[in-house]
Amino acid sequence: MQPAPRPAGPRLGAALEKLSVTFRGMTAHPDEHNCECHWGSSEGLALLKTPDVELEPDLLRRSWQAIDWTDHAAVLRRILPQFAAVLVAGRAEPLFGLEEAGYSFARGCWQQWPDEQADSVREFLHAWWVQSLTDPDAVVPAHEVFVMCAEASGTLGPWLADWEEQTGYLSDRRLAEAAAEWESELLGERLPWNVGWYEHDEEELRSELVAWLLRHAAIRLREWGAPADLQHRIRLLGLSGVDRWTDPHWPGYR
């Protein structure tokens, strides 16, 4: 039996409620179809064309993960209130990482939706991200929420700006956790997650993340009391080539 979800904070709770109101009555396109052998039954598809009926967890997962909907945006709008609640509760169950949920948002091109709809999605993402930085009992690790928001939007700027504003002890701890999670891939000149939407520029995202860490993380990690080896590995992101590999604090990664 699944434990009851923790109540969301005021801002996140309001954002989830706004999604429910905004997307009430939405359905998949009447002519939408998918392969019964690979996706699921006609009964499941019929539920996507029926508004406001809660989907069982496996059907919900298959719906947001499928990449071959004719009108993915309509499917996403249909499932979004339930999907968002599942994400916040840590029950999305992606195969590899939470960036997969971000791919689903990106495929839906939500930023091109009518203003009220796009604003509701944007506020949900920001509210969830900020809560992950400030709630000591947040269910989903902040660095995973960050990656999801980055892939959902194709940009790092808004989420890094939120992180700059949240400068308390817990937010700095989340920064240390993220830096520890990402430093190995970044030192290998790789983005620490897979980019799944063709419009997103992986190298641009990596460069922006590295630049932000060099500008902001070094000071905050030192003031927070992060381990010295982690501080050095972030510092090494500012070096390149031989300077990086011959630094006495190079960790020996290939």
C-alpha cells in the first residue's frame, strides 16, 4: 500500500489546484490512436478521451511516456493535473531519470499553449522547484526536479535564477548535493543528464550550467562547509586541458 502523499506547501498546493481548474474537461483528440500491442487497449485509449476520470498508475505512465501520439499536447493536457500530482509525490517511475518526464512536457510544446494554460504549467514547475530547495522533507531530490524543469522548458535560466534567490542553509545543501551528483560528468565535458528533445542544445545547457556553478557555487559551497574535494572539483571546471588534468586535485577521471 502506497503511503499517503505529504501535503504540498501553500504555493505548490495552489499551483496544483490551478492545474486542476485550468485543465478540467480536457481530453485527447477524438481521433487519437496508438498501437494496442505496444501501448495498450482500446479501453485505455477511450479513457484518455473521457474528461476528468482518474487513470490507474500504469495507464498514466504509459500515456506520458509514449512518444508517438498524433496530438501529444492534447494528451498531456488531459493527464496534466494527475501527472503533476504524481510527479510531486515521487511516483512517476521513469525508466531512467526524471528528465523523461521533462521530455513529455517538451513534446507537448506547452509554452505555445494559450496564456492561461502556459502560465499554469510554468507556475507549477517553479513552485515545485522552489519547494524542492526549501522543504527539508521534499520527496524528490532537488537536482532531479531541476533536470526535469530544464528538459520541460529547454532552458536553465529561470531555474538558476530561483536558486540564486534561495540562499538559505537548505538551498545551499541542495546545491552541494547537486554539485556532487554532477561534477564527474561535467569534468568530462558532458551534461549530467540526457537531452531528449531535438530543439534543446546540449552543449549550450552544459556551458550555462558550468558558468553558473563557477560564479555562484564556489562561494556558497565554501560558506556551507562542503567537503574540500568537492570544492576543488567545482573549481576545476574553470580550467581546461592540461591545466585541469595536471592540477594536484584532479580526481583521475578518464
